Amino acid sequence: MDVVVTPVGAPRSAGGTWRLEDRLGHVLGTIRQTPRSNEFTVVPEPGARLGGPYILYPTLDAAMWAIERHLDGACELVSGPEH
């Protein structure tokens, strides 16, 4: 399953959030950056196929790679809601 990753809200230096959706627009969860740190975590939407044990990742790319591996598909970062 392919996943589209979209930033939520205004860009921030830390504490950002990215929405995770499949190509049909179904919400799968979020990636959240821990405020004042460089750690990222995947937060699955209850009941979504994204569910699984996720840990802290050192980069957004590492979190996206874990999603790709878990869902056996691509994980694409887009710049805004126009996807």
C-alpha cells in the first residue's frame, strides 16, 4: 500500500506533524516530531492498516522507511494538501 505524507500546519523547527493517507485519501495516522528533539514517531489511526509497534526514529526519512517496509509500498512526502 502506498502512503502519502503531508505536513500539517505551518512549518516549524521542531514539534512538526505529518498526516498519513493512502492514495484514496483514507487517513492512516500521523508522524509526530517530539518537541525540542529530533525524534519522530509514527502514530497509527485506530483500526487502520498502519497499526504496529513503532518506536522513535532519528529522522523523518527513517520513519517513512519503516512505514514502507511495514506496508510493502511507497511512502511519498508531498508539500501540501494539493496531492
